[in-house]
Amino acid sequence: MDTSAPLPDWFNQIQHASADHSALHNETSASQFPYRYRLIWDPAVDTQAVCQWLSKAGQEISLCPLLRQNSLAGIELGCQLPVPRPGVLNDRIEWFDVCETLPSLSERGLLVMDMDSTAIEIECIDELAKMAGKGDEVAEVTERAMQGELDFEQSLRQRVAALQGADESIINALCQELPLMPGLEVMVKELQSHGWQIALASGGFTPFVNYLKEKLSLTAAFANELVVDDGKLTGEVTGTVVDAQYKASVLSRLGDEFAIPHRQQVAIGDGANDIPMIQAAALGIAFHAKPKLKAEACASIDNLDLRVLPYLLALKD
């Protein structure tokens, strides 16, 4: 760690709270510790809670500040003995066990994201259905599909069929109102500043992923194509359905295209349809996710927003 560079006030507070039983390390030398943990929080509200816990730590620890391009705070703990997630930390603080080598933020990498409820705050099919007057019946099917209770392609076709006869204008209207997931733009800019390729692989629809691709200057976007005839939705999709296996294939295809090694491939999503993609990545992240996906992910962001993602990567000196 460059000790000549000024450290943020929140880290000075952390150091003071743990001065009796802590040392310092940097992210490059972190592998020397048999147990590593990362804490991420909002320093405006939760630094004191972290300090109080660290002041009572029951063993010698080594600290590393995690400095990223956003307003969150993060530290890595290097320990000789395991530490379970402390119950005294509140539910606004993210806690991660670092159990293997992390992808490097400093090197070229690939992130493949789900769209609905990951890159944006809504499920587009549910919103289109509301605009078409079929909201309740479609939302129930969407929830069951996200939980992994239904075959994805079957449920997709069932939901799209409910849109038959709806005016094409609802697509453009929704594109203009897409609520981006908090932290998305900041996270994308940080990864892109390090040469990362970022793509969307969605079980949703092409107008929405293409809108985000242009807005955020993303590398690629894959989704399902709705059939429109004479200005009306026919209730069908055309072409290959972007299902769970298709999403996983996007990761390997783009990795090959951009010569990005597997160790630098990351995926993030929220539903059961993202499981193969998460499993195919070197680092699979569950984001405010359904239980089946969380059980398969390497890490789970449960409390904060997408600004957390860069803290799950290693920034080398």
C-alpha cells in the first residue's frame, strides 16, 4: 500500500479503533493470509458501527483500505483464524468471505449482467403487461419463473402471449422510463476505466437492452425479440430464445472474442435463470437475489447497490 498517499477520514477512524491489534497490508500482498474478509459500507452512516466491532476484535488482524471510484467505503481483513460474520454489524453493511483469488480490477476483464432487476429496477415484461392491461396474470408467472419453479422458455412464451394486440408504442414509452439500478452508471464507468468489457444477457427484450447498450456504451447486448405486425405486438418472440444456457454461452463467447481469460470473467444476476451464467464465471455474483441463485453464487450483494461490485475485485499496485 502506498503509505505516502493520503487516506480517507473513514480509514483513519478505522485504524484508530483497531490500533491495539492491527497491522496494514495492500491488495497485492493479501494472499499471505489464510482467511480474508471484505466489508463495504456507506461511510456517512456506518463507519462508527465498523469501528465499534473492530475495537473488540478477538485476534490480531491486518487491514487494507479498498479505494474505489465511488463514495462507499471498504476494507479487507487479513486473519490467521476464521471470523464468522459478526452479528453486531447491521444489515446495511456488506460482509464477504474471500475464499479464492479474485479477478483483478486492474487488468482487462469481462462482466456479463442480467438486465431486469439487476441493471434496471423493474421486470420489463411485467411493466409491458401492466400497460397492456394484463399486469396481474403476467407478474405471477414472472415471479414463479424467477424462483426457478417454471421452465423459462415456456413461461416467457406464456407471458408474451398476453401482450397480443398491444400497441407497439408501449415499448418506446417504457424505454424512456427505464429506472436504472442505483450504482449502475458509476460501476460501469469504473470498470470501463480499467479496460473491462461489459455486456447484457437478458431474458427480456431487445429494445431495452439496446437502449442501455447505447446509453452506457456497453460492449454487447443479447435479449429476445418481440414480433410486431402493423404496429401491434403479436404475442410472440422470434429467433433463438435467450434462456439460462444462452446467457452462460455469452460469457464464453465474449471471453473468446476479446481474449479475456476465464479468471477475469465475472457475471451478476438475481434469478434462477442466471444460475448457469453465474456458475460459468470465475466470479459469480448474486444481486438482491432469489434463494436458488444465492446458493450457487461466489458472493452475494444483499444490502447496498451496484457500487459494491468493484470492491469484489482486486486492485493491484
